[in-house]
Amino acid sequence: MKVRWSDHAVQELDAILSYIAAHQPSASAGVARRIQDRVRLLEQFPLAGHKTDVENVRALSVVRYPFVIFHVVDDVADEVVIVSIRHTARREITSAD
């Protein structure tokens, strides 16, 4: 399956990486690389992660870092849509954005 990022998820990722770059510049590249690795996993295993309370939204943890990738599998379009990336200290997603 191909992966498509929602505009909202891209904005969240940019904000996350900007914040990390400002506070821990040496960590920013590692976090970005790990998030991309987890997203690539979804190309082969779109049902990775666990179901959430929101219908059709799944959550995949970014191992080693406190982030979760929320995604929706669209079988008709043959794609995984990244709808949000959140720090684990934030509340879970409440809709598919």
C-alpha cells in the first residue's frame, strides 16, 4: 500500500521536529528517521498498531520515542493515510481529522 500524509499530519510533524531542533538539535534527525521508519512499516503492514476508540483509526507507537502515529487504512484507494502524529502526553485523536 502507498502512504499518504494528511496536511494536518504534515503540520504536526513539522511542529514536532522544529521543537526538537530548537531544544535538542542533535536529536531531531534521529526522531525524524525513526518516524519515517515506522511509516514505511505501514506500507507493508497497514494494520500495524492497535485500534483506537475512533472508528477506523489505528495507532502505531514510535518505539524509543514518545510519539504515536494515527492512521486510517483505505482499502479502496489502496493507501494508508497518516492523519496525526502526537506526543504520548497529549490526548488521543478524537476524529479522523
